[in-house]
Amino acid sequence: PSVDCDLNTLAALETYLQEFDGVLIIVSHDRAFVDKVTDHLFVFEGDGEVKDFVGTLSEYASTLVDIETKNMGGESSDT
């Protein structure tokens, strides 16, 4: 767990994972860590549905906000 790492170890782990040329499955509650080391997500949405999202966790969260805003009949704050 990244929460148990000191700052130097966490930085080294982030650098290693950013430079890793392969596929990893990362399960973490540390959103900043996930944002730094991922650029593609498989999002488990329930009922056996898995969404393939190219982007970071922050980008995915922003997309969800945009979708929710549109579903409520409003406009995104980015427009």
C-alpha cells in the first residue's frame, strides 16, 4: 500500500511505475497516486459491467460530473 511508504519511497515507486512499459493492475484508494501512474482505467460499474476509459482517474471523475450535469439538464462548467 502506498500509504505505508515514506515520501522518498513513494516517489521512487511512482517513477518506476510511470516508466514501466507494460500492464499493471493497481488497486488503491490513493487518488493522487493512481493519477500519477495510470493513463488507462477499467472501471467496474456493477452488474458485471466494466468500462474501458483512456485517461486518468481525475479525467474520469470529470467526465462523470459532465455526464451528471447534462443528465440534470444543465451545462458543464467548462463550457
